[in-house]
Amino acid sequence: MHKGSCLCGAVTFTVEGELPAPTACHCSKCRKHTGHYEAGTDVPRAAVSIAGEEHVTWFHSSETVRRGFCSICGSSLFFDPPHLDWIGIMMGAFDTPTKTKISMHIFVADKGDYYDIADGVRQNLQ
């Protein structure tokens, strides 16, 4: 089991089972939501339990995706396409070791100009 929380602790979550390898998204929406690029893992909805869900504010960043953050401390927590059977969880929100590594960088063509990607991980322009 993997445990996580927001900065203030008002929202906590658990994920049952192993975490899929995360991706790092460099698109402008993810950068604006997180303050840098977004690193997240997509897990089956059935594997996630959220406590303090009343403190999660959902922002619809497109017609098909909403992003969840703590309404108290502002921590970025979730990337949720409600029409699919998975939810994305921000890697920085995990309290316990994840035993994962980033598997791919996506939307690299849209990345910020203030950093380079030099970790040797596969990069997709979109």
C-alpha cells in the first residue's frame, strides 16, 4: 500500500498495489497546475481511497479532464479524466517510497525554456 497527502494533511489517500511507472508531462497546463512539470502515476480508480475529499477542489482544465488540489493548502494532487477507469496521482504527494522511476517525458515540445531534460529517459514531443 502507498500513502500520500497534501501539504497540510487535510487530504490523505492510499493506493493499493504497485504503482505504474510515472510519466513527466511538460505541457503548459501541467506546468501551470504544478509550478513546474507534472510527474504522475495513473492508477485504477478502484485502488484509490481518499480521505478528506471534501477538501479537494476540482478544476476542469478541459472538457475531458479535471485537476484536483487541496482547497486549504493548494497542493496539486490529482489528474482525473472522469470518463476513464483510472486517476492520475502526483508523485510529489506520496508520503511513502514509491519504488518507481519516470518512464517517459511527454509534451516535451511545450516544455519551459528555463530547464533541460538530461536524465536519459525517453522523450515524446507530444
